[in-house]
Amino acid sequence: MAGEGASFQGAYAEIGGRKVWVSERGSGPTLVMLHGGLGYSEQMLDALGPILGQHYRLIGFDRIGQGRTADDGRPFDYARMGEEVAAFLEWLGGGPHVLVGWSDGGIAALFTAMQRPDLVQAMVLIGANFDADGQDKFDVAPGSDIYRMLETDYALRAPEGGSNFPSVAERMFALWWNEPRLTPEDLGRIKQPALVMQGEDDHIHVEHAVAMWRALAQGHLAIVPNASHGVVFEKPDFVSWLVVDFLRGLG
């Protein structure tokens, strides 16, 4: 399945010794799409596919304990997510690849670029923070709107069913409020071109995005007006054309 440009919509693949759900849309040069925390690969592909899929092959996967990929009960960790992405890229072959990550997907992309720079050509980092203190916390308590939305999405796809969600949510929320803890010096060691993008009303501080842009060796910056952390879903056409413009500028 990897490297053949097939137009399958979704299937399990054996990657890193486990069954991983892989989704694909479009055709052309490959973009690896990395979903947000407690999300799933089709979110990114469905939101950005109508435009990006006309120019690129979009492929993504559900990380451990998210979407249709089974949970293993371990604490969530961004370094481990970077390793998951690296394993996926090795399975995919034909790299180095462009990574387009939203929220946790963007953070995972940063870690992949630090751990395995040979696998990464360029990155689009949407609504991603490099330090946990660069954000305002939001309400994820059981019963909150966000909790219920995430719980519903999880129950529809998780192999374990919805009863596993409280455990997954507790581990994921602990990650969000305590990690990552990267520094500008860490970011400065990333040499690949990277577009830092977020909505102006994101819970991640605009100043934090600016700091990321300044620290990256080949950073680019786009702050999207009248948009929040969900900019990918609020303004998918605008986001898609920003991605296309950035990638065309790489030559």
C-alpha cells in the first residue's frame, strides 16, 4: 500500500509492530497530515482535502490511543509521538516528506524533525506550541462541551469502545498542561523550512507563535485573522492556500 499512490480512503497497516489506521485522499506529491490530540486522521484530510487534494496526495494515520488505533495504556508523550511519526514515514518510504500538523500533530512534527531530520523535508505547524506555558488553559472537565465532543468522537472509532475514554482523556490532558518543554535553542537546531500558522484568537499566545517563528532556522509565520485554535476547520480554504503558497515557495 505504501509508495504506490493508491486512492484508498482508510485501512489498517502493520507499522512498528502494531495495527495502525491509515487514511488517504488526493493525488500528487505526498503531504503527511498529522491530526490533533484525541483526534483522528480523517479530520485533517476531510477539512483540507477539497483544495490540497487537488495538488497533493494527503496521507495520515491515527496515533496510538486515538482514532481507530488501539490504546496501549501508557502515558502520552510527545517524544514518543515523534517516534510514531518516524515509524510511519519509514513505512511510507520515498522521503524525506513534508509534514502538515495541527495542534498535537504540529508538536509531534517538531519532535520528528529533531529526532529524525533525515525523514523531514519541511513542516507546516498549525496551532502548535513548543512550551506548555505558551498557552491559556481551557475547560476539559468531564461534562464540559469539549469533553463531550471528544468523548463522542472517541467512542465512534476506538477499538476499545467509549468506556476507555476517561483513561485516555486523563492521560492526554496531563500531557497538554505539562508538555512540551522545548526551548528556542532546541528549535534553532531544526534546519528544515517551517511555516508556523495559527488563528489570532488561539488559546496559544500569538507571542508564543512569534517566538517559535523567530527561533526556527527557516521559519515563516502566518497569523490568521478571525480564527481560533480550530482554524483548520473554521477557514479550511484559507489555510489550504497558505499551505500551497508556502510549499510552492520552497521551489
